[in-house]
Amino acid sequence: MGSDGSGGDGDGNGDSPVLAEYLDTGRIILDLKTTSRKRLFEFIAELSCNGLAGISEDCILKTITERERLGSTGLGQGIAVPHGRIEKLDSPVISVVRLSKPIDYDAPDGQPVWLAVGLLVPVEANDTHLKLFSLLVTRFRDRHFVESMKRCSTREQAAALFDVLEPDG
């Protein structure tokens, strides 16, 4: 199922985006070994940049690092959503990194992070940014999703967890 096909931001059309539309299995890594938030951001930038013409890893890294300086993107319960708005980005990009060992993240609940979901959106995509972020937060509140994410063994299994239409409301 696709969106309106515009590759744009979706603002003003009233349709709810589906997370899986913006997540390619090539942007999913399971059991990454890293020891710092900085290295995690570097990896998310590299992963997110795959297949994006005209957008550098440095641009993505700078964007998510600057956003993080405003406050931790750790949501709690071991999950973080480093995110930002990117110039010249045609449509949102989601990347998923499950860590082999949780790292300190300065999350509000003090728990280390084991799952980071990078969310990049075009600069002008205010509505889509909020909708996608809200869908992610809703998904992370689902105990079944979280447990399944911890157990999945392939990128395809991880991607399938995001490929569910969310109910309105």
C-alpha cells in the first residue's frame, strides 16, 4: 500500500502515514556493537544516507546531533528516536538500530538504550513529522511490539513489525 506517490511531506492531505513506507530493510541493523551515543549517531547517519542522493552523512549527523543538544531523544524503557529535519530530503526516512548491548543515553528514565529509531523528514514536513513520531511512540508503548523487536532475528522480521496500519485516535 503506497501513499499519494508524491514523495512529499504529506502535509494537508489528511492521510495517516504508515511507518513501513519509509523503512527499507537496508536501513535496519540488528545487534550493533557500539559503546557511545556519538558512535550510534554516526552509524544512524551512515545507515540513513544509503540511497539518498545529494545528502551527506555529515549533514545527517550534524542534524541529529544538534537536535540532541536541545534535549535527549531517549523516550525511556531503553528506546530512543534521534530525529531531525533535512534540507533536500524528498520524503521521510526511518532507520532502525538494535544494539547488542544497551548504552548510556541520558534518557529521562535513566535507563540505557537498546533500540534507536532514526527519523528524518523534509524541512517543510511538519505534519508528517509529528504523525510519524506519534506512530513510533504508539508502537513503542505496545509491549508485544517491544518484545518482538527484542527477539527478531532478521531485518525482514524487524521491518514487518513496523508494517501495521495504526488505528485512528
